[in-house]
Amino acid sequence: MTIIIILLSAFGTGQVLAENSATPPLRSYLEPGYNRPDSAIVSGDYGYNDNLIVFSYSGDTITETTYAKNIGTWNKQNYRTESYAFDAKGNRILYIFSNHANNMVQRAGKEEYSFNSFGMTLTEKYYNYNVEDGSWMVVADNSYQYDASGLMIGGTSTEHGVSYPIKVSGTLENLVISATIGPLVVAQYVRHYDPATLKELASESYSLSDKGILELDMAYTYTYDAAGRLITKSENDMNEEFWETQYLYNNNGKRISSTEYYAERPTGPYILNSQTEYKFTNNRLDKIIQSYFSDDGSRRSDTTTFYYSGDAGVVSPDEAKVLRINASDGNITFVLPEQTTDATLQLIDLSGRTVLKTQAASDQPIAIPSLRSGVYVYRILAGRNTYTGKVYIQN
């Protein structure tokens, strides 16, 4: 059933909580808040990739155009464009891609998003492009509602004009999101969070099989180091394929590599499949190397290198404003990635009311006033840096 795919895709992109533990995609390095290159050469050291990628900017909109080489010259008639637009808070509100052949659009798609003031997804719309008349057709339209503590409590998914309720039940440790047709559950997504850190620990997605029962589509598990950085992501694809991605960081906390392994059984053996390496110069990312390996993992079969030149380096998002924060036993403690003894902590409830504002020091417990259990926005001012995010408080 097509609806199953659309709905599960919606569950994956809609934020149940504003906190998102997923690995930033490659293009997140090009989002507002980071210095962005004007162009990059993508060259194949092995394989046959040889492309020119050009980035152009208009306010908070980025357009990325990829040209392939044709007998030694860049083919400006056959290309692909991808555009990203962002709101003032850096949330992606628009994505459009189009494939061109002989300067004519052959295929295109569009996504639109809206968010509330706390960064939670309110609506998602997905479009297909009609090459015959140049019009856009909505293929899926999803909306979400949240309670006062910031947890999703329901929503609606609409496909080709037919609406299906999204029902939410459970707790942070076991949050169940279901798409229903009457009493029948046709798709389900389960997410497991750590209530103290709001980190996603695991998730599973299910779809309705021909036998009329929910069967596993995908399952994920995540592990983190003591600094709260993702170090391992494991994937189970319908109990047929198993993947594990491992992440490494340097002494400054920047991610320097992600390595993916593949297996046909959960017990392995796991075979090296791909690796992405991030190279820094003077704290700026100036090279991304993506490598793929042979079926047995013994040799590189293809390598693509993104080169950024001059002053147009890109700051790693792993370098930008990341901290550890924890609330328990009537106290809140944060650990900054910088050395400071003088900071200001502000807690804001989801109505926008400030419930706590105090001077604080890194790694020192701060007493929390009697507050309703739920999700709160924190804002920490430390020197020239500002840290914002969400923290779950249990009273």
C-alpha cells in the first residue's frame, strides 16, 4: 500500500520532540549559521564521478546545481538543482529538486514545512511536479499537535485527498505513533527516548502486511558517549539487512569520520561498506572524502572528494554550540564545551513564560523551583556564545 510508505516517511521527518539526535546530512554544513563555499569540485579518485557543484545564495535560500563533465567540458544543459530555504531560526521550510536534460525539466519534487515557536514541526507537504503543464500536485499533507509539555499528541496525514488520523500514546520511554483507518492500524512508529537527556535511544517502524498484521520495516538503535555525542547507529531493515555506522571525534569534539558496515545477519560478520572523512584546517572544514568499498570490504571501489578553497571554508556543526544538560533530583546541571565560570541560565515553559533565570557555572548543580513536569526551553548565555535547546524536567 502506498500510504504506508508516505506515512512512515512522515513519521521519520516530523519531530516528536524538537530535540533531534539524527546525524546531520552532508548538506547541513551549508545551512545558515555556517560559512558556505561558492563552489566545489567533486572529483572521483577511483570510480567515474567528476562533477562541478555550484552554490548560490539569496537571503536564507541556497541553490545547489550539479553539472557533469562531457568530453572534458562541463555540460550546462544536463544538470540537477536542489534548493533549500530556511526561516530565521534555521529551520528548513522548503526543499525543491529538479533534474534537467537538454535544459528541460524531466523530474522534480518539492517539500514544505512549518514550525511552532519552539522548533516543532506543525505541517509537512510533499509535491510531485507535472512536466506536461508545469503544475505542482500535493501527494501528502501532514499536520501535528502537541501538548503543553511539548510531546506530540496527534495529527492527521492526508494522501491524495484522503485523510488518516495519527494517534499518539505511551511515554517518552515508549512513544507509539499510529496511522489508522477506523479501528485498523495501518502504520506504526515507536520511539524510545531517555527522559533525562531527550536523546533518542531506539525506534521501530511497522506497516500492515498482506496478512493483515503489523510487520517490522525498520529498527534503529543509538548509543552516545559521555559528552552526549552519537557514536553508534544500528539499523535493522525488515530483518533482512543489518547496518552499523560508527562515528569518531577529535579532541576538540569535531566529528572526523563516519564508517558504515553491512551484514546479512544481526550477529555478523559486518563488512566495511562506506566511509566519510572530514578534514579540517584551522578549525574549518575544507575537505569531505566519501569512500565506498568492494563487496568484501577489502578495497576502495569509489571515492568522491569535496574540495572547499580559499576563505570559503565550512564550520562543522559538531563544533557549533553543543553542550550536555541534565535535570534530576530537583537540580539542573549543564556542561559547556568551553571553559567559563560565569554564565546565565534561563528556563522557559512552552507558553513562553520565563520560570527561572539565574547566574550559574558549568558543571555545578542549580536548584530547580517547583515546576510542572514536561519539556522546557533552556537558554544559556556564556561569554559571546548562546546555547538553546530543550530539557525534560520530572517533578
